[in-house]
Amino acid sequence: MPILNVELGVRSYPIHIGNGLLGRPELIAPHVAGHQVMVVTNETVAPLYLDAVLHSLRDFECHQVVLPDGEQYKTLEVLNTIFDALMGARCERTTTIVALGGGVVGDMAGFAAACYQRGVPFIQIPTTLLAQVDSSVGGKTGVNHPLGKNMIGAFHQPCAVIADTDTLSTLEDRQLSAGAAEVVKYGLIRDLDFCDWLDEHLEALLNRDAQALAHAIERSCRNKAEIVAADERESGVRALLNLGHTFGHAIETGIGYGAWLHGEAVGVGMLMAADLSMRMGWLTAADVQRVENLVDKAQLPTRSPAQMDYERFVDLMSVDKKAQRGKIRLVLLQAIGAAVLSDDYDPALMRETIDAHRAIPMVS
Amino acid sequence: MPILNVELGVRSYPIHIGNGLLGRPELIAPHVAGHQVMVVTNETVAPLYLDAVLHSLRDFECHQVVLPDGEQYKTLEVLNTIFDALMGARCERTTTIVALGGGVVGDMAGFAAACYQRGVPFIQIPTTLLAQVDSSVGGKTGVNHPLGKNMIGAFHQPCAVIADTDTLSTLEDRQLSAGAAEVVKYGLIRDLDFCDWLDEHLEALLNRDAQALAHAIERSCRNKAEIVAADERESGVRALLNLGHTFGHAIETGIGYGAWLHGEAVGVGMLMAADLSMRMGWLTAADVQRVENLVDKAQLPTRSPAQMDYERFVDLMSVDKKAQRGKIRLVLLQAIGAAVLSDDYDPALMRETIDAHRAIPMVS
């Protein structure tokens, strides 16, 4: 079983990757700080995996809070139900919060852990591919604001991440594809060898080939761990992890949270970033075709929603966290495997990219 | 004009204390990170001091949000109106939040700064004695939960604190007394000389003698700065700043936020801590009388609300952030000027203390 380490000095932590991990108390228990645990999960995941996790935590006083499932519930209001549960169970400063679920559960449980009594420990047990390869690693936590994704949050590192690949067996195909978007991202921004591997093995991964999944998760987490170790608070290189995310967040906010999965919006967002990079003379048409093939093979959208025209995109993207003085900064590709953060692009080219990737509006 | 420094490495910051400071842009402007400022204030303070602050910030793009006034508005819901204002004004990661007001404004603006885009800079401009001597220094931010004070929050240090003593001229007497509670606290926990000074000068301070106020604010901030520098995240000595606060928070929560001012609850809370310390054999009756004289001279309550009986106190105190395994930990006094954190007290003595200080219930 691979164990990776996120190297952050006193905040370093292990990422365990493998099958059958939920049933191994020795992986979880050493990271529980006090005698109380609050498991935060959602209505989809609870019936599947909550019992197993509670069994592994049987030596502790366990409480649980079950959230509704979906990005549209990643709000301050739903966050408050976690605080209600923590207060109701008289949880203390040493209570450990366990996030059992996908990216939304992890982001919210992590943010609750960052804020409850000004910070309690937490453990990530991601149950979706997206959470296993991306959102559960690196300490970004938070909720959405109606006008912008992830606008309210904190950096709060987990004490451990336990990625049990068995949990992917119950994942919907659509969720698996959404996770594949973040896997492809690592290849595109900094790992050309991984891109080559994905050209060959992405279909096997989508067919849930155990070896392909295990390799992709480990390789993704290794990339993420290296970046986070180099730039915990995103003052530099960490921003490159946002390839496709500025376009993607605009789509998610613009059409309403939960309509598209995060990974779906990132999928077409990466293609748009590649397309703009080509228009700037950095990528070749063949490079962009390669990105489109990966996105398409992952069964992710290659067109943005019809209602998202240029003005709507720009309006939403200008509130992105990377924006400076209203100027949108984008992660672009100087080559496949070599991303760069830039605000030095021609808005006319951006308009071409957005127009070229917009689904044809239906005539009613 | 005294300038103290809170020594926290890269997070160090100055505390400016004096009169006429609001009108001096050179104190504020250097701490504004970007080109945008969001001033957070309340409906009482805005008509008095907002114009002066905006004038000192005239070189920046300024926005403002005016909160309702009172502890009962220190909630997640009202916090969200700050986020709405920040998003509505398209504030960015470099936007500086300025807290202009008392403890509630400072705690909420600071918490908004901790969370907005996972952290933006902020400046504290405290306009109450309580905020100038205590809550605006040290980086504790947050909101209340219906079941417990300050249960949701973050440590987020300001870039600067500007305590303009002129703002105290418009402060209600009741608010001045509430601030005096925190001033007395510093003497009791660690500064016997200051206690001696307070025995002599507390009345002058309450009469708004400018010299007495300036001395008390500087001495209080110096004590606070030393403690925060030694223990930023309250893993040790910082907890001693909570003298009277465990009893006090229970009162505030128990009778409803805003019914008593924070400083009023802390006033009787300190007296109760002194009384329990005497019952444990640490203080003499004369010591307790000295504490009661100070609390009384500050025109603070020396009796807790009639509805707060032993069971209610203990129920509410057991959710205090210092509690461990349900055991209430209290700041007690081994001598005047020498506080200690302890859970080693006899519950029967605690009951005696609570009973002895409870206002007589009215017979209806």
C-alpha cells in the first residue's frame, strides 16, 4: 500500500492509498487527537460506508452529521448545521472531525474544523476519485458564495488522508469522469510522462481497472503533494493547479451550483485554456487536439453551456481569487506538461476561445 | 504617541495609541495592501467616525458595510452580509478590511478577513475602551453560536491597530465601565503594580481623565502584547487572559447575547473567580474585597443574574473552549497579580461561589 507524505514541517501528514483501508483502525485511530470524533458525511455516502468507518473508530465517542448531497449545499447555511452538531454533542477543542465523502463534504468538514473553537484536527476519508486525487489533499477548505465558488474558506491541513480505492466501486460513472478531469490536469500542467500514460490508459481507468486507478491516484497525489509542499498558501506555483478552473468556476456559478459537476466544468475549462494557449502561439493544433481527446475520452463536456456567452464568462471570471485589479489571470499552457499563470493575453483571443467552445443555443 | 509592537515574526504589527490618530493617513495607508478597502463598522459608530476614516483612506477605492450594533448580531448570518458586501464590490485577495468599532465589529470584520478568499489583510481601528485594551489586539476573531460565545472563529492577526483615544469621548458610560473590566483583568492576572495604580486611579479613568485613560490603555496593551507574543494560539499562558470569562461567557449565553455587555459579565466573573480562589485557600478575604472594590468602582455588576443558578452555570461552562473531557477549566488567582489555569477545584466550592454571587430572584 503506497503511503505518500505531504511535507509541511509540523503540519506534515500521510496519504494512504489502497484497498480495504476503511476497515483498518490502525490507519485512522492514531490521528484522532482526543476522545471524541464527529464524522461529517452525506446522505449518499452514509448508507454505504459510515458503518465501516464507525467500526474502525469504535474506541472513541463517535457522533455524526449527514449533509444533503451536492454542490448546491456547499453553503454557509449548511456549514452551520455542522456547527450545530458539534455544539449539540459538546465537542471540545480536541475533538477530531472526520470527512467521509467527496469534495463537497471534505471542503465543508475541513472548513468547519478550521473554525470550530478556532481550529480542531481533521481527517480526510475521500470516497470519490476527484476527492482522492485532488480536493482532500492540500488543506484548501471552504464554501461557495452565490456570486463565486470557494470564496469563503481557510487553509487547514488534515492530519491524514485515507483514500480507499474500494469506495470507487459504488461511484457513478459521471462522478468517475469528473474525477478524471483532475487526473488529466496533473499531466497537462507538469507531468508529460503521466500525459503519455493517460493517452494509453485513460479508458482502462474509466473502466475501473484497479491497477490503472491505483496508479493514477498515486501519481496524482504525488504531483499534488509536491506542489503543496512547495507553496502551501498559493503565493506562487500552487496556482497552476487551477488549470481550467477559472473557466470552470464561472460555469458552475453561472448556471447554478450543482447543475454541472465541478470536474465537468474543469474538463471543458482545460480545453478552453489549451485553445487560448494555441491562439497565443504556445500550443500547436495537435496539442489542443490531444487535450480534447483526453477530455472527450474521459466523457467530459467539450463545449460550455449555451447560456454562457463572452460577457457572462468575463463578468464571473473577474471575481476569481487570482484576479488582480479586475484583470483576470489564467493558467495557460506553454506546452503540454508546462503550465504558466498569465494575465498577458489578448481579450479578443479570449472571446474567440469562448465563442468557439460554446454549445449552440437552442432555438425555441 | 506610544507605539507598541506585537512581536510575532513575519506577523508582527504595531499598536498606535494616542489622540487625533483617525485623521492621520500616514498611520493607516502604509498597511493597506492593495487598491481596495472595505470598512466594516456599525450603525452607532458610522455617523461619528466613518467620514474621518474614509478621508484618511481617500487614495484608495473605499467601500463600506454598516452592521447593526450589539452582541446579539455577532452571528454567522450577519457575517454573511460582510461577504455579500465584499463580493458585491468585487473585492480581491489584496483588498484590506478595516474594522472601525468595538469588539463585535472587530471580531466579525477580522473573521471575515480570515475567511474571505481564504484570507485578506485587515486593520483594527477600535473605538471602545474594551476593544482598545483587549479585543483588537491578538488576532482572535469569530462569531457566537446560540449555545456558546466565540465558538466559531479563527486566529488572524491584524496588520496594525490604531487606538485613537478621542473616540472614547462619545462612548456611553456603560461601555466605558465594560472596558474597565478588561483593564482590571490585566492587573489581577499578572501586573500587581498596575493593580496598585488602579486602586488609586480607577475613578479618574471612569471620569475620562485623559492621562489616566492613556496610561491604562498603554499598560493594558503592553501586557496583552507580551502574552500574545509568548503564546499566539493559546496553547499555554494566553489562557490566563480569560480570567472571569468562563463565568462571564456563561452569563452572556445564558441570558441572551446583548442583554449584558461582555465587560459586565467579565466583571462579576472575575469576582467569582477571586471568591472561588479564596475558598480554595489561595486568596485572603481582604484580597477578594480588593477585587470587589475594583469591580464595584468600575460600576460593574458584583452579582450574577438571578436566573443563573448552579446547574445553568455548569451546563453552559462545560462547552467553554478550555474544557477538557467535560471538565471545566478555570482561570483562578493564586495571589493578586498571579493567575493560574486549573481544573483542580472542589465542585462544592464552585457551588458556594455561584450561590453567594447570585442576585436574589424576585418573587412575583
